[in-house]
Amino acid sequence: MQNITTTLKKLFYLWRRNQVPVKQPIKISRIDNLIIFLVCILISIISSYKILLISPLKIVDIFSWFWTFTEILICSGVLILVSKKENPTISSRQIFLIITLLLLVQVTKLALASTISPLSMIIPPALIISQGMGSITALAWVSIASLIWPDPEIVINNNLFFILLVSASVVSLLGGRIRSRAQLLQLSIFVPIGSFLSQWILIGTEKISFINKRDFVLANGDIFSDSLLLAIAMLFTILFIPIFESIFGLLTKARLLELADKEKPLIRRLSLEAPGTFEHTLLICGLAEEATRMIGGDIDLIKTGALYHDIGKLHAPNWFIENQDGSKNPHDELDDPIKSAEVLQAHVDEGLKFARKNRLPKLIANFIPEHQGTLKMGYFFQKAKEKNLDIDEYYFRYKGPIPQSKETAILMLADGCEAALRAMNINASNKEALETISSIIYSREKDGQLDDSNLSKGEIFLIKRAFLNVWKRIRHRRIQYPTSKNNTFS
Ligand SMILES: [Fe+2]
Ligand SMILES: [Fe+2]
């Protein structure tokens, strides 16, 4: 009987260990929700009203219209849910972009279905969505945009429909992974060439008729003109992606990599004016990148976020120990723990100001306050206690918020472990290093700093192993290799 109880307890413990804290989804205001709902209704009306224009109108047609209307409304809802699932921090502006693109495609279909190939209508928006919101959202969008045709008289050639689905899916899948504008340009050349060849092979011989309604105005359904139009539309889309990025706050991989360029003026300033902080930042990048790879997070996001996390220290570099270089510590001269705590908090506030000035995307700016969370400035709190100052602990804590994503949480843990690992003796064993890492992470966990991050116990375990691997690399780098005088080989 006792065995059963122990086993049950163990099972319950294991189940608890795998649970992640329940995180509140991003709140969207009522007004935004209403606008989004109205656009969805508009999409449903535009996509179904032609059913009601049939004369004489029978009761079956009204049922058919109602069914189509509801179906499209549900599809739009599912699309929004998928985008929220893929991007938990998605904003109302971005949801608005997704459904407005759907609305635009439906209007274009009504106006130009007999003129323009469906490939040119559906593939360019799919590229924008995959770049900004990810492949899964783009695939969901493509399936809805390809299946719903507002004009019941329009029937797409089966082969063309197949080519449309394959090309749009390829763009959606690759678009979410592409890491440079050059690769985007390659995509905008190869997809039209691919669609041209496949149309030529599959439907080129049957006197091309992708829509059997009216005569074609544009090049009479010429597959070469269709593919050329697709290439031009894709090139224009790529040209306008930076504008979409700034209007809708999209964070594409290409933008992330551009921001991670160490030649960016802000990063150059950090390396020149606060070299200690710059070195600390580079080491943190290594720790955070390794840990994010282990748990399967967004590596490009964390690398860029890590680069900018302490940018606020530029406001007063010599107030931070890593930049003091053995010179006098201004905190000692100030001799006021409360003021010192304010200087520390200022590196977050000033960092956010730098982020706004330099138009850093919100997802990157989030790393600035969240890497400090509501951590206690223990050293200065202790000093205040020594001075018998009767002051609440609250004044010695950062203002937060605590990390809201796995990536910002990893950065907080890397930030905590960096100095300890750097200071560790070269002869320290792996066990000692792991113990140090574990105790730092445990203190953050106990303090409730990871409560909103969605990190599971298993992931925290993997993060510890990743930090240990980086420590092994650091140690390896610091070992001096014996060199002989006549050693000419390298
Ligand atoms: Fe910091
Ligand atoms: Fe830091």
C-alpha cells in the first residue's frame, strides 16, 4: 500500500515538474477586437454575396449563402487563432494586417479574377505573412485564400490550383526561414520560373484556360506573362517589406540580422564607450544562443536582443563595474545606496529611451527591462541595511516586468551566470561550474522571476547543461598551449 502511495506521489511530482505556469495571452482592446470582427464580417459578405444574386432566388440559395457566410467567418476566426498560437505576442495591428490582406485578395478576385493569374494574387501576400508572422500562419492564410472564391461562376483549372497550392506553400515555408534580403530576391526569381515551367508542363499544352468564364484581358492567359507578373509582384512586395515592418511592427529574420550587425552605430558606441559592457554582452550572446538552441527557441531573436540588452549603460558607463578598469568606483564616492540603486535602474530606463530613439522593434526592446525583471540589487540593499537605513526592499528592486518569454528569461539567466562563470577558477571542475550555475538559476526561480516565462523544468535543466558547455569552451580557450621554439606548423 505504501508503495502505491509513493509511486503516486512520484507520478504527481513528475506531472508537476512538466507543467509550465499558465500565461495570460496578450490583451487586445475591445475597439481593436470590434474592428477585426467587422473586417471578418466584410470578408464573409464579399466572399458570399454573389450567391444571393442568382435569380430566381430560392430558399436553398439563401441557406447556401448563410452556410458559406458562416464558413468564411469561422475560417477567419481560425486564421486569427493560428496566428496567435504561432506568435503569442502578436499585436492587434498584425492581426489586422493578416485579415486585411485576406480582404484585399477577395476584392481583387472579384475585380480581376478573369484578368490576373491567381498565383500573382495569393503568393505575394503569403510572402509578407510568412516573413512577419511565420510559416504556419502563412500556410493557414494560403489555404483560406486559395479555397474561397467569391464568384461561384469561376472555376480554376485543377492543374493550376495544384501549382498555386505548391508554389504558395513553398513561399510560406521558405519565407519564414529566409535570413537575408538576397535570399528573398532569389525566391522572387525562382518561384516564378518554377511556376512557369510547371504550368508549361502541366497545362501549357491544353490551350491555357485557368478560368473558364470570360476572355482574358491580360495577355490572354499567357503563362509567360503570368509568371512575369508574379515575379514583378514579388519584387515589389520585397521592396515594400521594410515599410510593412515599420508600420505593423513586424520583425523579419532579415531585419533581425541587420540589427545584429556589430557595425550598427549603437553597438559601435557600446564597444568604444563601454568596452567592458561590450565584452559582457558578447559572452552573454554565446551563453544565450547555446541555451536557446538546446530548447529550440528563436536564436536570431535572442542574439539580437542580447546585443542590445545593456545598451542603457551608455548613459554612464563608468558607474558599472565591468567598465571601471581598476579606477575609482563612483558609487564609493557617492556613498548613498539609494542613489546607487537609482543609477542601476537608470540603465533600464535609458536603454528603453535608446531603443525608442533608434526605432528598435518592440520584441528587441523587451529584452531591456525583462533581463533585469524585478531582481533585487542585493549589494546596495545590504549597504543600506549596514547604514541602518529604514527603507523598504521595494526601492532596491528593478521595476520589471519579469521575463514574459522564454528568450528574455534565458537572457536573464545568462546575465546572472556570466560574471560568475568568467570569474571562476580555470581549474574548477565541471561539477563546481554546474553547481554555481544551478544555484544562480535556482535563486532567480525562487524569487518568482521565471513565473511568466513559460519555461518548463525540463527546459531549465537543458539551459543549465548549455551554460556548462559554454563554460567548458571558455575554459578551453583560456588554457595556454605549450609552444616550442622550432614549432613552425600551426
Ligand atoms: Fe543589465
Ligand atoms: Fe547584462
